[in-house]
Amino acid sequence: MLTADRSFARLRPPAGAPARAVSAAGVAVSFLLLAGCGGGGGDAKATAAPSPAAAADDFGCLSPEQAKTGSVTFPSSSGQDVEAYVTGTGHTALVLTHQADGDVCQWVPHAMELGKDGYRAIAVDSAGDDVAEVTAAVTYARSKGATKVLLVGASKGATAVLSAAGSITPPVDAVVSPSAPVSYGSMDAGSAVPKLTMPVFYMASDLDSSFADAARQLSKATKKAKENDLTIVDGTNHGVSMLNDETNYGKVKAFLKKYGG
């Protein structure tokens, strides 16, 4: 059984700790002491100036304007704050989860394009509790008015969306899984997919052999899904990189439109 992404996961801070350091200027509080001068003897009063808002997170790839308008934080059931980049305003939300060798920036170009296509794209920056983060992103999307939610993950992120899909209530509308391992860490997509009833789209490259085998295994186990689409494409591309091919990306977008349009 395939058990890991072929890349190394990034080191992240412990749950509950801030994901990134905020500059001291962003959190400092200035106190002004108003007092009488000379021999006036006026009463002294201390007034606290308002704290400046913390700078929006640019994740290392967003422009200042993108960070200001699209950087969001929302809570998860594990007690950990989830950071994400959000773009678009549609009533169909796409929750995008990245590979172990990437971060939110891996999805930003596609998120921007999908936002222009009429979706609300939510690219999650994983800090380690992937299933809880996916579930929290769905809750966030629905709180903002999304009437349909589709999950799209790459590699480790695909294992996360497959694992989360079976426990989210009400169910999400569809799942897209490029290059999912059958299991990753504590996540076990192999046990989750037999319960899925929503449409599922599997994709893997034929020369990315262990992941192609995993896609076949997962698709075979997905017996209750409204649609079970298994697409094995030519080449060695893995996860998000498969979408750099317009033909592959077109197949994914057609699936998204079919169930999220």
C-alpha cells in the first residue's frame, strides 16, 4: 500500500502557535502620558492608542493587495487556526489543498483563474491536521454563502479531501483527487472512499507508477459514488503539476463545471 507523498512535508509550528511571526511593529501598543507641565500640577492621564491591525499574510507569494483582500483565518475543530487564500465570489466554493512539498502558493495561480471563472476558491495552507482543516474550510465556505462545495486536493492533499469527504455534513458536492496516496500519516483514504456517494474524479500519470496504482485501487473501492471517473494520463507529472497540461486541466475544469456549475 502506498503510504506517503514522494516529497518531504514542511516543518510547521505546533498546533495553536502562530504560523508566521508578526513584526513587532504590528503588535506594539503605544502609551501616551498626558500630564501637566512646569508647576501647573494638572492630573496625569494615561491613554492607550489603538493597536494597529496585524499585517495580512502574503504567504510569500501574494501581492500586498491580494494579501489584504484574500488572506483569511478561521478556526478548526482541533483548536488550530487555519490560514487560507480566498479569491472569487461565486456560490460554488472550491476547497484546494496542497502537496506535502508545497504550501498555499502551489494553488494560488489556479485559485485566481478559478475565481475569475465564477467560483469562490479557498486555497488552504496546511499546518498538519489536514482533515480538520478541510472540514473547517467547508464550514467557512458555507458561512460565506456557498451553496455548493467541491474539494480538490493534490497528492497528500488529495488523500486529505478523500478522507474528509465522508464525514462532512451535509455532504460536499464532488471531490477531485490528482495523485492521491491510499494513505498518508494517519489519513486512510482507502477506508474512506467505499462510503463516498458524491461524484469523485481520480487522475494520475501512468509513469508516476505507484500513484497510478493508488488511483486505480481507490477508484475500484469507490463503489457508491454517483460518478467514479478514473483518468490515467501520459507522462510523469505529479499532483498539481499535471494541471500545467491544458488537456488535463480541461478535464478537471469540465468535472468542476458539471457538478459545481
